[in-house]
Amino acid sequence: MVGPIIVLLVSLIQLCSFSSSSNDHLHAGKSLSVDTKGDVLISSDGTFSSGFHPVGQNAYSFAIWFNKPSCSDNCTVVWMANRDYPVNGRHSKLTLTKHGNLVLTDAGRITVWATDTASHLSAVHLKLYDTGNLVLHDSTGATLWQSFNSPTDTLLPLQQLKKNAKLVSSRSRNNCSSGFFNLYFDSDNVLSLLYKGPEVSSIYWPSPWLLRWEVGRSTNNNSRIAVLDPLGKFSSTDNYTIKADDYGARIHRRLTIDFDGNVRLYSLNEREDKWVVSWHAYLQLCKIHGTCGPNSVCSSSPKYGRKCSCIPGYRMKNHKDWSFGCVPEFDLSCNGGEAGFISLRNTEFYGYEYAIYTNYSVEMCKNLCLEQCNCKGFQFRFHKSHQPYSTYCYLKSELRNGYHEPFYGADIYLKLPKTKLSLSYELIQNYSLECSVQVEQLTRTYHERKESEPFKLFIQFLSTNTVLWSTCAIGGMEFLILLLVWFFLIRTQQQSELMGGYHLIAATGFRKFTYAELDYATNGFRKEIGRGAGGIVYKGKLSDDRIAAIKRLIDANHGEAEFLAEVNTIGKLNHMNLIDLWGYCVEGKHKLLVFEYMSTDPWRKTSHLKHLIGRKISNCIRNCKRLSLLT
């Protein structure tokens, strides 16, 4: 009797052991569901988990996170699949198809993210390794996809940051969507920190006022690779190398670009169960570009930390977000006789000077600025290191990247109306942020919308009844035409009724390009690749080297809010087989859309509805988004 019991116990132990070891795998045809709390992958050593992680109210992203320090819903996330497009807290799934594609769908069965991989071998599987790398393998062990190749804001030990990848900060401490700061290799092969704001972009590390060789960087190696080793050494191919304060210790580490634009190397202190900073790129946070927005000054102190303040004559634009900066409380005419200057000591505004003059006095600089309508002020600096001593006058067209530093040795002179000069500005006016205790729904969370239900039901019908649809295709062509026309008419009508609330969603969901950026990307809109009734499509190269198809809309007479609402609607019709919308531009009469470029040149093939109907039904469905955009 004892013998069979022992055999049974051994079998149970082996079964439990097998179950535990397979917890780091997801096999073909299986899914992870947001509805099941324990539906996660755990690395074999228990360091990492992968599953649905909450990012807001009823909003989730599929992510990888550290299991230490001890956490529940506030874990240290190191990678996200859909950081900018969270899914619903019910019925969302990550599925590994039998054909080798890893697909994330939301509650409406719309594809939010996918690896776009395929394998003729059925035994594909997804595995979470002890390194934190999530890898999709086929039955031969070959890698079809891995998370290490598409980092979010964090680099783990042995993970390489390559020339076509970048780390992108979060938007804020509590908003993990894409922010304004990037760590990447620039066109000179130098590892750099870039502020990429809604309106302007600028590199702030390495120090932009120094030449690359002056900071020890090399531009000769075009391999562009940076890596963090397990002992705490971070190095890149431009000859940049740093070591953690605790270099040599075999502990958990991560390199993260934080929401404030600073890059920090963290080490896990297991005794105190917390992360500690073992290196950081910037000691003076106020020198990070875009910290306080335009027309404002950043100052810091050991006691109060970093603080943003509006410059004299300006007020805060958005009392909930300093990145919007400050706006003037006055209208300044071009009449120089109506303006004067106020000086701020030991304050600099980096960049945006349209002219530099040497050996000019302060009065001469004032006269130059008064003669120019676009002059907002000037920086005056006295260089003692230059022989003979020299003065420099920098005329500013914009006031950005301002910071105050005691004993800096340079002053800024602000041009203001004379009516503002009589006021006392002993202290720069500052504002506190308005932090509401009310929990607001994220603009990127999934929510049901009436106008999208017909389209969702239509797509679900097609995807689940393929055979039936094929049988009825010939006889139902006229019905399909009427259904498409009805859908677009209903959607347009309902959008016009709800237009007021959509522009903010669209504005935060896509990259907003400036007209100057797109003009530069297309080399003056020279290379035309297609045209239709709605506009002309040009081929262009974006600042991050992506090739894009840029559509310049013709006769776009509707307002900005309506245009942004259409951009938002386009973005919600995500499908893995459709052209991706990357961003938009709306500046006065200029309205443009930026798409993923497809070498098969679909732009010329989708010019008219009549031509679409003549194609196969599968092509008609694949081009629904193009129909609404490109005709």
C-alpha cells in the first residue's frame, strides 16, 4: 500500500515541477487574458513577469516588469507592447496564433498590437527569459521576434540599444504613454539625449555648446551600439563609457530614461527592497531642454528641488502641466518706441538666437532688438576667458530652455511694453500646479462609442463568417456598396455632433509634426508618389530616418477640431493589415497626414470607390481605412 502512495506522490511532485517550469511559456493557439488575474508568464528564476499591467482606470498594457521590489499593481515596468494604446480591462487578450503571430486585441476584437511574424512550423512558443527578454521561437529554436529589439524606456543588462532603436521617456510620473525625451544615436553616430516636444526639437546631451571631440565622443564608428553589462558598466560605440557607483556587484540593474528627461542607472538594494540611483547623466536638471516650457525659467535648490516660474509679463498657459510653458499678458507692436527691457541676472535661455554680435555694449544690443519685430529679448555675456575680454550679444526669436543658476555670469534682457516696465519684478512670478483629486480617465483608454458599433459588427461578421460571405459575395455586391456608404454618412453625422470633445484625444494620440518638419522631410514636397480627390501624397524621410508617405490635403476647409476628430477616428480603426497613421500637421491652412510608407505603392491604387469595388472582397476590407483617407 505504501509503494503506490510513494509513486503517486513522486508523480504529483514531478507534475508540479513541470507545471512551474512551463509557466514561462505560451504555446501556439493559447492566450493570456486581462480578465484572469494570474494569467502571466514568470521567468524561471522568478525575477520577471509578463502580462497585463494597469496603466489607468480600466486601462491596461501588455508589459514586462520586475517582481522586486515587492509590488502588486505598481511594479517596475521595463517594457510595454502598447504604451500609447491601452486596452480595456475586460475581454482583452494576447494570443499566439498557430501561424506564429503574437496578437494583442481589445474588447472590440480590434488588433491593437502585433509582432507581424509568421512560421510554417506549428510548434511556435513564447518564452520569458531570466534576462527579462520575451522571445518568440519556432520549433527549431530560431528567434522570430524578441522584446529586446523594441525597447520602451528601459535598457536591461545585455540588451543592446542599436541604431534603429531608441528609449522614449514616459509622459509623466503617472502617465506611461510616450513622452518628450529620447535616448538614441544621432546622424553623427553619437549617443544623444533629444527633447522632442510638440513644437520644437533639440539635443541637450552631450552638451550642445561643446564639440563632440571635446566631450570625448567619436563619430567614426557607424555601428551604433550601446549596452549595459551585468556588473554595471554602460558603454557605446562612440567611445562613451560609465560605471555604476557599485560597479562589480552582481545585482539587478536597469538603465532608464525617466519622465524628467534624465537617464539614470538603477541598482536594486534587496536589503531595503528598493531601487537606488548608481549613476545619472545630468546633475543639474534645469539644463534639460523642455523642462518648464517656453517663456519660463527653471531653478533648483537642495531643499525644494526643481521649480518652474513664468518670466515677467507672462502667465502660465496650463495650470496642470508646465510643459506648455507661459504666454504673454500683452500685445507688443513693432514700434520700438513703445518697448523697453527688464533684466534677469544669472539666467540663460539656450538656443533660438537669430543673430550674434561680438563686442557690443548693452545699449547697442537693446537698439538692435528694438529694431526687430521678432526679437523677444537678448542674452548678454561677458567672457573673461577670452583675450582680450569680449562681450557677446545673442538676439532671441524665442525664449526656451530657460534656467537660473547663481554666479552664472550672463543676463537675459526681456523686451516688454513700457506699460509693464513700471511694475516691480524683484521675484519672478511662479505658479503651483493644480492637482485635482478626481481620477480622470486616460485619453487613450478603450471605451465603447456608438458611432463605431456598425463598423465593429461589420468586421466581426466578416472575420467569423468567411465561408458564408464568400458564397454571398457576388449577389451581395450592391448591398456592400450601400452598407459602406451608409457607414461613412452615419459616422460623419455623429462625428459632427460630438466634435467638441475629440480634439484633445487626437492631439495626444499621435505625433504632431510642424509644417517645417514635413517640408524638410519631403525636400520641399518634391517627390510625388500619388494623388487623389482629397490631396497629393509625397514620399519623405522623417528625422528618425523612417520613410513616410505624407499626404497634403487639398481644400481642407474644416476647422482644426474637426480635422483632429477625423485623425482620432482614423487611429481607432487599427488593423494589422492596414497602413499605419504616424501623425499629422495642422497649421493654419496647412493640413497633412503622415503615414507608414509602403513600397507596393497602394496610394495610386485606391483613388476611387468604383475601383475599390471592382477588386476582391479581401482587398476591399483591407483598404477601408485608405478609402476614408486617400480619396
